[in-house]
Amino acid sequence: METADLLIAGGTVVNETGRFAADVAVKDGLIAYVGHPAFAPPAKETIDARGRLVIPGAIDVHVHVREPGMTHKENWTTATRSAAAGGVTTIFDMPNTEPPTWSLEALAMKREAAERQAHVNFGIYGLVDERTLDSLEPLMDAGVIGFKLFYGNTTGNLPAPNDGAVLEAFEVLARRGHRCTIHAENSPMLFWRERRMREAGRDDDYSHWCARADIVALESLSRCIMLSEWTGARIHIAHESCARSIPHIAAAKTRGVPITVETCPQYLLIAAEDLTGEAARIGRLNPPIREGAQRAPLLAALRDGIIDILGTDHAPHAMEEKSHASIWDNACGFPGVETSMQLMLTLVHEERLTLEEYVRMAGAAPARAFGLYPRKGVIQPGADADIAIVDPTKEGVIRGASLHSEHSRFTPFEGRRTVGAPVATIVRGRVVMRDGRVEDAPGWGRMERPEMPPSSPRNIATTTAFIQRPGALPIAPL
């Protein structure tokens, strides 16, 4: 019997479909064996997992690494060390850096920094921008994990593309099959409302929340669904915060719209009415944390699969950028990649969701949505050995000062007690975190490319490319 590189012995394997006692052997970065200990191969190293759970490493599809251009907030070293500390084995980096990831040159710059520093695997988003539509296909050929469309304003102040450009971009994406992640807020609405509030002198802790009422998200969601349904483009709604969106999402899925949706721990666990003083400044993000009554419906939709994925919108900033007297002047976002698994395992401990459901939303579902399944998101032979070992009884307290995001050590979960935590993180067979200590593994992370199923573009005879042909008639089948 060939010797394995690593054996995880005595644990309980948990996939989205269930759990069972098994040893897990790793060879050459892949899972080589899952089964009874009596038949497990010898190994160069053995981890004793008795009393612990062996789950697929989390895939966080919504992370802002900030490099290049904003390394005073975060960089690839600190971001991926944070991920390793949190049981996250793959992150997807957003394109609103400086420069934005909207060209082959910008992608190459970001990839070089990532490959030199990353402790965990990574995907890189390209940007949907009306100024660089010609770059979409070259970026796909170069291996981007998907694309990001900012309908709402963001760090970097990228203007939202006009809807004609978005339609054309979706037509291209529908043909190629890559998924587009969308920040779905109506920018004209939110800018108008914020200006009116400022003119009226509103500068209290609740101002940001009030400026972005549910309608701001609902309108944009509905528009995105319609464009996806028309073109066949696969879309992913980022950081869903609004319970009123759930019926629209469910109806779209029933009609066959190729949509997936994510929410984040902050929308499940924090109430806007509790955010005052420093907590309001720390907790400011886009979309905003909403009133507490919206939390339970969002968690129910996540458990039911109407909302598919748990992300974090990990969005670090320098502390001084979150310390202004005016709520309007504080940067939007906070770190999240390191604390997400710990928070959700606490919900498992409280029996508010099952561990199988967590594995689905944090591992299997993102892997399926972005063309990485079954290589990732499941513990089975042949899959990448991206694994988190969990102690379900480990108690802790979340402290910003302990975060590995060295320039952004603050969190809206400050002081929250937790039960359950990752105690080892394994990336392609290499242990990158053990007993809370992140190992030194810069450059171990690998760039992940999607392998999407065949696409199903719709209304091809109405596309922008088609109607530019002389004499073409935009006739769509009814």
C-alpha cells in the first residue's frame, strides 16, 4: 500500500449529504482515501481527529484583498492568513482595487502579488465596466473566476455601468457561461436619498441605514433578474440583506433564471437598531445591516437553499478610516473571513442550523456555482485536499485585536462568545493552520479557474453583436 502524505485519523467526516466516521488520507494534494481505519494507508504524518469533525474547507466567494493599490487596508499575506485562521481554503478577490481588474495587465499585476503571498487558494474576479467591455473575453481566457458588477457604490468609487452596457456584457457572459456577481443596489436612489438627508441635517447613527431602504435593493435585484432571464447570463447576487427579496428570488428560480444568492453573517446575527456610537461606525457597510426582524427570514431562506451561499464581504479598512465623527465619513465594511466559520458553528451548537447545511452553504454550493465542484466542496477521493478540522466544543470570544488582518483589527462581533471553531486548515494537503497558529506558507495558494457547465444563452437574435449586422432583425422567439 502506497504511503500517504497525511492521514486524518479518528474523525467524523461531514459532507452536505450527511456524516460518517472515517479516516481521510491525502496524497499529492488530493484526497486519496476516505474509509474505515483498518484499511487506511500508512502516512508520513498523522493528525489525531478523535472527537472532531472533518469538513470541506470553506470557499468565501466575496473577499476584498485590497492589493494592489490599497495595501494600507489589507494585502494578500494578511488576507490569506486570516482565511487560513478561519478554516477558509479558497477566497475570491473582488476587482475594485487600484487599478481595477478590468484588463489583462491589471489581472497579471494582481495574480503576481497573489501567487507570491497567498497562503490559501484564490480566484480573481474581473470587472464589468462599460469602458472595457472588450476585455471580458480575454479575461475569461486568462482564467478569472467570474465577474463583478457594481450597481451600488463601493470602495474605489467605480461608477455603475449604464444598463445598455450591462445588457451587452450579460450577452457575452451568457455565451461563455461565466457567472457575474452583482452588488445589487440602485445607485441613483441611494445617492439621491443620502443627499436629501444631508441637506436635512441627518447625521445620526441610523442615517446610513435609512438612506438605503429595502426598495434600493429590491429594485436592483428585480432588474438583475430580468436581464439574466432575458440573456441567460448566470448571475450571483452578493450580500443579500433584505428579507423582502426572498419571494422574488424564489420566483426567479422557479422560472429557471440562472441565479444564485449569498448572504453574510452580519445580516443573520446583528440588528441595525443595536448599532450606536462606535458600533455604528464599525458596522457601516453596503448594503446596510437591517432591522433585527429581517434576520430570521434570511436564515430560514439560507437553510432552505433559496439563498444558496454564505459569504462574508470581507472588507478591511485602516482603523482611522472608521473613526470619523460623522457617520457619512466612515468607510463601509469590516473584516469577516476569519470569524465566519466560528460564528456559524455557534449557530450549529445552538441548533439553529445543521452542520450539513453549513457545509452546503460554505463549501458545496459555492463550488457548484463557480465551476469548482466536485474538485472542491466535498470530502471524497479525487477531490482537492482542502479541509477544515473542527472542534465543535471549543469555546471562544471574538476580539478584533486578535484578527490576522493586521491593518484592520476591528469587528462588529467584538466580545461575542462562540462555541465551535476550526482547529486545523489544510490547503491541497498542506497544513496552513494548526491549533490556532497560522503556518508560514506564502505562495502555496493556487489560482483557481472555473470549469462551468455548458451555457444556455437566450434571445440570441436580439443581442448587441447580432443587431450590428446590416439588415439584421431583432426577432426573439416567444
